[in-house]
Amino acid sequence: MIIRKYIALVEEVALEQGQTVTPPIRRAVAACVLLNPFAGRYVEDLAPLIEAGETLGAELAARAVAALGIPGEQVHSFGKAAVVGEGGELEHAAALLHPRMGAPVRTALGKGPALIPSAKKRGGMGTAIDIPLGHKDAAFVRSHFDAIEFRCTDAPMAGEILLCLALTTGGRPLPRIGGLEVKDIVGTDGLR
């Protein structure tokens, strides 16, 4: 795969509705813009994108963990997304996101049995995408149901794909709607 560029975004929430968030919650998105080898034509075998998903999953996980400044094992939530330029199709995003991207992300985090929430869409340069977030070890942790918006002003061009991975150090600020709490996670089935 040919990568045009990598991008990293980090936000830290320290105050919400006048309440101090302790510790502050950090959320990072690591993204890359890659050339779509199948833009503008139908191709049956998407194996090169599937293989790229594995390689880029490892790379984006390393970059997002580094941006958070914590060991991978301390990551709480994850999510992934892709925006395919107008010359591509949604299946190109699916090939990157689904068959192999998850395993290297989980390896970088030391765990992560929950499904990695994902989103995909087709769009032009500057298209925003909401990357869904969920707890990496237990999908039923309501405090971690969230999303982070991401966009790149000059991507994706028609023959590109914007691929994103989001990681966090916590759930939403000031959660108070009940449900399974982080301290009660068993973390074996990806659900509870």
C-alpha cells in the first residue's frame, strides 16, 4: 500500500459542565491516507486491502497508543472507521476494517475481546466520520458508549481511503446512567 500521510489527533477532557474530570480523559485518533489500488474499477479479489488492514492496524495502534502516552494495556475504548473516496466502494473500506485489522490492535492493547465498533462511508475531501467507541474488554459497559468525530481537510481524494483508529483512556466524562461498571468487567467473552 502507498501511504500519502499519517495524522494524529489527541484531545483531553478536563472539565465538563463545570465539573472537574479526574483523571482527565484522553482520546486519540491515529489515521492514514492511502491510495486505493482498486479505485475506479470493480475487482473481485480484495486480498491486498485485507492484508493492508492487518499491517495498518498494527501501525495505527502503535501511533494511537503513543499519542495517549500510556501502555496499551491501560487503553479503555476502541473504534475504527474509514472514508472511501468517490472512486472507491464501501467494500474497500470493509476489506481494510474487518477481516484482519482487529488482531494487531488487540495485540497492541494486550487484550480486547469485544468487537471493535466500526463505521464506513464514501465521501470527498474533508468528509467527517463519527468513529464509534466501545470498551475493549466488555461491550456492555454503558459509560464507554461514545464516538469521536474525525476529518482530514485534504482527504480522501477520489482514489484514496482515509483509515482511522480511535483509542481512549476512559469513557464519557461524568457517566451516571448505570449499567456494568469497569470495576465489574470479567472480560472473557467480550460482552461483560
